[in-house]
Amino acid sequence: MNIIPVIDLLEHNVVHAKRGERQHYRPIESGLCNSSEPLAISRALLELYPFDTLYIADLNAIQGKAAHVDEIALIRQHYPQLQIWLDAGFKHTCDLLPWSGLEVTPVIGSESLPDIGAYQELISDGVTHVLSLDFRGDRYQGPEALLNTPRLWPQKVIGMTLANVGSNEGPDHARLQQLTGMAQHGNLYAAGGVRDINDLQRLQEQGIAGALVASALHSGQISSHDIARISQ
């Protein structure tokens, strides 16, 4: 199983994301370092474990504000070999342009898409991407046509349950099982609620390819030993 650490950027800080209630997000207080600065948090995560991928949610860009291009460029400069999955609220192909020189993999979040045509436009040039299917409670956030057309899904798909993010309540196993049954190919990644090694092991038993994790890394509930064990 591939464990992917997450950093959520808001107003130049890494914040503690909780239940998708972005108006309440505050700078993160991490057990890994005494900073909420993006490069410092990235460094601390990579010192914890040599992850090969980092997921970045640019919450400013997702909400239509100025994106954190400089902060992410600095992370790229310090870690040129790191794969960066970036969710920056992509709606149209022009939204990809500010990131074209940073070698990031765009994460297309369903909550940001006005319709399925916007998704088809974004991928029309064969852009390598990750699709995030976003859920808030029991409600899917995005074009229903995209959720109901798995043949359009890329190789890597995230099942994102926003209400579980930072909740310490565990993943949405039922939702993930449903998406696993729908996927016609590729790998499904779990996002939201992962607490500990037991959650990771259950996800692995479900056939989940990977998990996005944040809070449990900063709190120490998931250790470097746990990551090495589950990644074997």
C-alpha cells in the first residue's frame, strides 16, 4: 500500500483540515516540527519517512483566491524527485498554465467541476492526472455524469470523504467498497479519517491501493515503522 502524506495550504500556512469546514481551518500544530510553513512541514514529513509522493491541496486556489505557486515551487526546488499531486481547483485547461513548469500531477477534484464537459476539456490533451471523487456526507460533490461513467476515470482515483477528514473517526469503508466495485481499472486511494495502522491494514484488505494521510502523521498515531510495515 502506498501512503501519501497530505498538506493543505491556506493563506501561506499548512492548516489542520477537519471535516471539510474550511472556514474553521487553523495553522497546523504538528508533533513533527514547530512550524506551519509549507517547506518546513514538507521537510518534516520526508524526514519521518522517505515518501515518494506528496499530495498538496491549495485551498486558496480551490476557493478562487491567489494560488500558492511560489510556496509549491520552493518545495519542488528542494525536492526535485518528489512526485507532487496537486489539487488547485482545476475547472478549465487555462487553470493548468500556472503550474506547467513545476512538473506536478494535477488532481482534478469533482467538487470543482461545473459539468462533465469541463472534465473532458481538462483531459482532452491526454493530461496525466488523478481524479478525486469528492463526497460531503452521503452527497457526491460534482457532476453526476462523471460519477456514473467509470470508463472516463483515470488509472488513479481518490475516494474523498470530506466529513471524515481530520475527524479521527476512521475511513468511509462502505463508500470505498462501492467505488472499488465501480472502477473498471486502475487503483483507488482512500482519503479521509485514517487513524492508525489498523485502518491501513483494513484498507489494504479491501484492495485499496493507497491512502492519503495527514493528522495521524502529525500526531504520531502512524509511525515510520507502521508506514514501512504497510508499504512492504
